[in-house]
Amino acid sequence: MTVKIYIPRDAAALALGAEKVATAMAEELVARGHNAMIIRNGSRGMHWLEPLVEVETAEGRVAYGPVKARDVPSLIDAGLLSGGAHPLCLGKTEEIPFLKNQTRLTFARCGVTDPVSLDDYRAHGGLRGLEKAVAMQPAVIVAEVTESGLRGRGGAGFPTGIKWKTVLEAQGAQKYIVCNADEGDSGTFADRMIMEGDPFVLIEGMAIAGIATGATKGYVYTRSEYPHAIAVMSEAIEIARAAGVLGPSVLGSGHAFDMEVRTGAGAYVCGEETSLLNSLEGKRGIVRAKPPLPAHKGLFDCPTVINNVISLASVPVILDKGAGFYRDFGMGRSRGTIPIQIAGNVKHGGLYETAFGLTLGELVDEIAGGTASGRAVKAVQVGGPLGAYFPRSLFATPFDYEAFAAKDGLIGHAGIVVFDETADMLKQARFAMEFCAVESCGKCTPCRIGSIRGVEVADKIAAGIEPQKNRELLADLCNTMKFGSLCALGGFTPYPVMSAMTHFPEDFSPAPAVEAAE
């Protein structure tokens, strides 16, 4: 019997030496004449344990990690092929607490299957949602997605079903499905993990969206910084097309849907849907005024669904198990699960998929294990570089769109970045303004000019120049940007700035500037 050994091909694992481990393992297996095969899977999302090597045994998969190339001989000596004991042995993979306590719906196969094996995908429940969708009327599919309570996982939290309904009812000879995979927020990697670890779930979700709305063409727009994701997605699309999952007749249904990957040049603003559309059309990535909405006039002026990777990847399980199954997870208007990405100064960084409702404190103190430095947590930024900074006094806030909004925060793409007590929040506020200035498309004045003035005012506060006056000026600038910017780049930059000023006022009260002697 051939033993299966799993070594991730995920970018995070590769950055930590997974390719060297795979090479060393292959060479050692050949040298010893063992009957084993290496499968390059996606990551399980436990980044502090990468590269994570798993071996399939009669009792289930056994994990070892973090493994270095030099560990391979001793692992095989210790009986790796049968799940033998070794200092790096973590026991059964599914029993590792970080993984065991999750509710994996969207990421159910990530790290489990061979990402480019359609047979493996089917064997683990793949395509069941699409098989049901091709036998349903488009309006019924849209109603199912609406009933599930799925909201946009890219940050805005807009109900997915309503967006699909608008496109379904819009008039147009051609309609499009655009997947926004331009994952540019700091501390986020869920989109990349899906594209590298379970690309067929995204393909299936996009095909379902196409059938539901009458769209026959799809695009995955991602960033050039994701070469591995681009390669895996492109390979998976070719495989799906050859198998009849994509093409002129999806699964033999008569519904046409095909798709391709398009690569952006790394502009942060192209994560905004209208800038993304301009880039897809070969134009400069600048924000469009709305209306018209993309659902009415989007790509090439045609009705267009624009959804985030996780939104689309969540659709197959909804169609497979029903709207009620998905809706039963979560709280309030935040239904289903959310893949939370934990980064920054933490012991256990990685991806944690769970139902909405866990508190921020539980995520930071229990799941992430507190800071890697051992110092006290000072602030947690949720929602990328435009997210608010939450102090420990707000750690009881549940992970829920409305609960975060009530505290002047936002969930965004569900990335959390943890800072310890050494962080200077005035510098963090300045960084937000500088980031906005660098990444602004330049179309609207509040974003283009306000961010530059924001950097200047922050520098004056740091220098102790009229701190009270300049704090008031910075707050006024934030108000102008929040309500006057065309898109979320300028509109959300005030969140980190104002939260830093509100919750950490001591960092905005430097010693007064000393005047030079005459």
C-alpha cells in the first residue's frame, strides 16, 4: 500500500521552507526505497506550525511540525510513514485544538485535498452545490442565497442575494461575474489560501453565480504579488474546463459559463470594485462615481456581479446543504461563518474559521495565545490598514458587523493585527494617512489632499507644535475625508486615525516643542 504524505504548496508554507522539506522528503524516500507518495496540499492555516507535514494512517492523518529539511531523516527513522512518535509529532491533525475548535464550511477542504485534483474535490463533497444549481431556476438559486443571510465577505457586508437579484433582473445581452481577489489588506490571506488550497470551490461558486444571474463569463481579478495563487487557479480552471465543469454546457446542463484569471499591478485602490472594473477593462485604476451601480452597468457597461473570493466560495455549501443550514450559524444579521485571519504580534497566527459571535478578547487571548513578545496587548486593528484600533476595554465586542459598527469599527476582510504595549499609536495614525496618500487614485480631493495634510498634521503633533489645535485639525480632516471621499480608501482612513486618538490619547500628547533661544 502506498503511503500518502502531505506537504503544503501554500505560499506561507513555502516562505517557511516547505519546498526544501518536500525535496528532502522525496530524496530520502527514494534512497530508502519506501513506497510513499508526496501530495502538495494547501495549508491548514496554522502558520506557526508550518511547514506542517501530515501522513495518512489507518487511524487518520498524523501531523508533524514545524518541519525543517534537516528533520526529514530523523522523522523517517522514527516511523513517520506509520505515524510514529517524534519530538515534532503533534498527534492527529484534526485533534490539534486550534483546528478542532473551528467550524470549517468554506475552508472544509483547504489543506485536506490535492488542490488540483478534481476527483479529490468530488470525493470530499465538491460540485454537489453546482449539481443542484443546474437543476434549479435562476430566481430560486438567488432566493436560496438571499435566505442564507450570506453577506459580502470583502468588507462591506452587503447582502449577496440582493446583489445577485439585481443582476438577474437587469437587462443586458452579456452579463459578467467578477471575483475580487485583489487581497491587499495587511494581515489578510484567506483569499490566497482558497485560491492556492481549494481553487475548485471558487470555480464552483462562480459557476453557480453565473447560472443564477444569467452571466456566461467570469473573471478572477487578483494581484501580481500572488504568483502561486495565479498558477494554481489557472491550472484548476483548465482542468474544470476539460471536465465540462466550465464551458458551453456546465455539467451538461446547457448553461454556458467560462472564466479566466486576470492579474493586476498591485494598486491597493483596485480592491475597490469600480477601480477594479476600470483595471479589468485595461484602463487606469481610478474610482468611478456611483450611480450607475456595477450591477446595472459594470464591466464593459454590462450588468456585473462583483463578489469577494470568500463570498463566492461560501455559495457551494449553501446550495449543497440549504440556506437554513448556513443561516443557523452566526448571530444577528451576521450569518454563517467568517474566516478570521490572525496576524501581528501573536503566538498562534493563522486562519480561524468560526461562526460569527466570538468576542475579540477570545480571539486574541485564547485562540491567538496572546502576544509572541510576552508583553501586554495594547491594540488590535481589525479590518486591514483602514480598520479601527480597538483597546482591551473593547475586547468584549463580538465578531459581528453591527456590533463592530456600534463601536466605530469595521470587520472588513476579517483580518486582525495585534500590537503590544510598545506600539506608538500616533505613528500608527500617521501611517494610515501616509498609506492613503500613497495609494490614492487621485480622483477626489478629500482623499488626495486630505491624506497628505493628515501626515503633516500628525508630524506637528509628534513635534509638540500646538498639539491641541492640531488634534482638532486632524479630527476635522478625518470628518471631511469620511463624508467627502468617493470610495472607502479615503472614507475609511479616518477609522484608524480617530480610534487611535480616541482610545490612546496619551500617545497624542507629546512634550511641547522647545523654542530656540534668541
